[in-house]
Amino acid sequence: MSKAKHTAAPASSAYRWLVVAMLWAISLFNYGDRQAVFSVFPLLQREMRLDPVQLGLLAGAFAWVYGLGGQFAGMLVDRISRRQAILGGLYAWSGICMATPLARGFSALLALRAAEWFGETFYYPAAMSMLSDYHGPETRSRPARRCGLSGRLPWSCF
């Protein structure tokens, strides 16, 4: 597998910050999706008759697979286009999210919850790499901080 070229064309200051805004929005949805399952735990417990252990497995499935898969995602992102990595991840994540309501049992729900890593884990290494192309050493930390805070403080971007 050959290494992909990761060079951004010279961009205006406004375009550089548009890239930050786009990546911030993606990150906001990534973080929101990770947390959304917790708000429906009472509903899942009641309708699917899940016990506390099963709810704990649902809560941890994404984190475990995301943490382990992140190493491989970073290596892959170094070999493909960051744009392809981000878009491919968004397509995978969106498809998995659309399939989640179709899960009729715990096993299917757990598998889909764990599979979300596939879409989301490619985003972070690709986004940070893309930000470093558009922002040199003099501005790089601000967009990285803003994207990193998107899931914690949604108003932090601008």
C-alpha cells in the first residue's frame, strides 16, 4: 500500500477556518452520538428488558472497540487520503446509525454499538492531520483545541 499525499493547497485564511468549522461540526455529531445512548437507557431497559450488565456492555462496547481500533485507523489514515477517510467514516457511521433502530435484540444492538467505532475512529487522526496542513505552527493549536472541545462545550468553536 503506498502512502497517500497529504498536502493541502494554499488556502485563504477564511477557507482554513471553514475547514475548522466543518471538522468541528463532524466532531460535535461524533461526540453527541457517543453520549446519546445513555439518554435512552431507561427505554432500552423497559422495552428490550435489558439488565444492568447488558446496559453496561452497551455503554462500554463503543469505547473498547474504538480504543483498540484507533491504532489501526491511524495507520490506515496515513496511507489513504484524509478526505476519503473522513467521508468513508461518515458514510459508515451514518449507515450504522440508520441500522441501529432496526436492532430487535441485545446482540444486534451490541454489535451495532460496537461497529460505530468503524465510522468514528477514522475521523480523529484524519482531522488532526488535515488541520495541521491548513494551519501552521502559529495557529495550529487553536483549531485543534476547538475541535477537541466540540463534544464537551458545543459553543467553544468560535
